[in-house]
Amino acid sequence: MSEHSRYGNPFFYQVYAWLFGYNEKRYWKYRQRIVNPADSAPVWRKMLWLVYLKRAEAKNAASLGTAINKGAVFATAPILPHGITGIFVSHGAKIGKNCMILQNAIIGSSKGKAPVIGDDVVIGAGATIVGNIVIGNNVNIGANCTVFKDVPDNTTVVCQAPRYLLNRTNPKGRRF
């Protein structure tokens, strides 16, 4: 990692955590204990941790599906190169190991059903995954893609290519 990475340098990490109200290590430690119904921590302590998490999410315009004794299930903490900025995850979502989620991604539910995302998935900036669908393992989802159908393993999902319309006139002199 570079010498200016927020992970490689403790000073930069502390400054980042202070500026954005998001200490990644603490966030995922508390989150894991809050959503686990088998955790022995008293409810009042879980409520205090939940306040910490919700403040961090609010400061970063994010929601990672956190609720006491329930919520989105992450097999491991996801890789978030841009922090939690703008990420929304529905409460019923299930996300596999080593999932990389870039900023402003949405993993939402439809009719009470949320996506199941496999291992080693990369979700691009601004991507939207919605509904009762299954995303396979080793899938790359491009920036600003909307995914609402199942995606098989080892697939790359990209948006439709942009279309360009020329500014010209038709034979009758009208623009189209």
C-alpha cells in the first residue's frame, strides 16, 4: 500500500476516522455484535453501539442494514475503498466473502425480498442491485448498472453502451 493510505499509516487512519466519523475497525466490530442474536451483550449496550453506527452512517449518507439482533448478513467485512460513503444495503441482504463495494452502491429489496451476493464480487460505483435475485461468485458489476435478474458465476455485468443522437434536420427542415 502507498505511504499515504489510510490503512498503512496510523496517523492518516486516525485523521480519516475523525473527519468522516467512521473508524472501520470499530464499526465492523460493533456491527457484528449488534446483528448477532446469540451475542451475550445486554440490549442497552447494543443500543449504544447502534447509536454510534447510525451516526457514522448518517455522516456518510449510508445505511448498511443494521438493526439489533437482525440485519444484512456479511460473511466478512466488505472491502470499501471509499469508506461507507453513500452505500445502502437492505436489511435482508446476504453478502459473501471479499465483496468490494464502491461508493453510492445500492443493494435493495423489492416486495420484502433482498439479493444474495456471492463471494469475490466487485460492485461498481453507483450500481443498483434490487429484488429477490442471486449474484454468483467472482462477478464484476460495472458502474451505474442496474441488476434485477440473476447473474451466474464468473460474469461481468456492464450497462448498455451510450447512444448518441446527431443534431441535424430532416428533409422538411424540422429538427429531430
